[in-house]
Amino acid sequence: MALWKCSKCGSTKESRCKPKKCPSCGEMETMCKEESMTSGEAKGGCKAQGTCKKKAS
């Protein structure tokens, strides 16, 4: 499972697939994959929109 975070309101949701809209604010296409502290699986997410800011490694 991945953790997804809304770039508008900051709400998070755990899901295997990228949610189409935020469960809290309802904005479409704002959910971005969060970096996982325990796993190296997360690799940026939201590449197509460029709305997420990647953390420096």
C-alpha cells in the first residue's frame, strides 16, 4: 500500500492505486505519492502533472 497526500489540503489516504480525487476537499488530480520512510518503493508520483515537490535525498 502507498500513502497518497493531497497537494491542496494536505489530507492523506492509504491506497494501492492513485485516488482520482481527494477524499477531504474533493479536488481532482491532486493526490501525490508520499515518500515512504520504511520502504524504497515511493519514487515521486504525480510525474505527469509536476504538482508534487520531491524531497531532497
